[in-house]
Amino acid sequence: MSVLRLCTRSSILKSGVRSVRPASIASVRMNSSAAPATPVNPKITAIVDQISELTILETSALVSELKSRLNIPDISFPAGGAAPAAAPVAAAEEEAPEPVQEKTIFNIKLESFDAKAKPKIIKEVKTLLGLSLVESKKFVESAPKVLKENVPKEDAEKIKETIEAVGGKIVLE
């Protein structure tokens, strides 16, 4: 019986069950009559027989003693009862940085503009937003101000290029 199987029996003890014989022990006994592929050392067979006859309390004491003598650290298993081999894999996954998702939706903000380019920017804002000339002038003069919200990346870049071409400063947020 492996140390892992002993640890499993120990965890049954901690859960409050008094005397339960796991199916794995019964299967060891059933399979012991079949001829093994490789010869097993009689000393190991005797130890397995002795361990399989222990109560849960005795098994818990055996596991504790083996851990202390062999310097085996306590292993905490996930609540789902996953295999111990999954623990190092999960730790490696946690350490790996998550891929940064590229932003695809932007808010377009008019930060500032060149005073000489003010009429051109008013005209572009009027066309872009469908405002009247007076509204567009008030909008541009109140910069910094958000032109459009929730714009796809391609459209936002086109608008940015257009406004910057006539002398405005755009920030994509």
C-alpha cells in the first residue's frame, strides 16, 4: 500500500468517519490472489498485509510517524479530491502571467487643438457628430471633451487620424 493511499485513509479519519475500509483495500486483497507480473518481495507483501489490517486510527498514527521520520511535508489537496500531480501544474498555471487582452472599444476624447486649426476642427466635429455649426463651435471650445464613446478600434483610429490631420490632439481611452 502506498503512502498516498495511507494519506487518503488519514483524510477519512479527519472527516469524522470512525471505521471504514476503502474499496481500494478490498481490491488489493482481491488482486493479491492473481499472479503479479513482477515478483514482489515477501517483506513488502508482509508489510502490505499488516497495514491492510490496521484501523483508521492506527493508520493515521502510521502516516504521522512516516511523515516525521521521512521528512515528508503535509500536502493539502483541493476540495474536489484532485490527484496530487495536479497541484504542481496548478501552481505553475498561477505563476504564468495572464495574457493581456487587447482593447477593442475606445472613447475618443478631443484633448486640445491648434488655435489656427480651430475652424477646420469645428467643421470635422460638425460632420462627425452631425451637430449644427454653433453646437460644434461650443463643443470644440469646451475641450478637453469626449467626442464619441464605445467606438470600435478601427473607427476610432480613423477618426483620430482625421482630427490630428487638421491640427487637433486626440486621446483614445
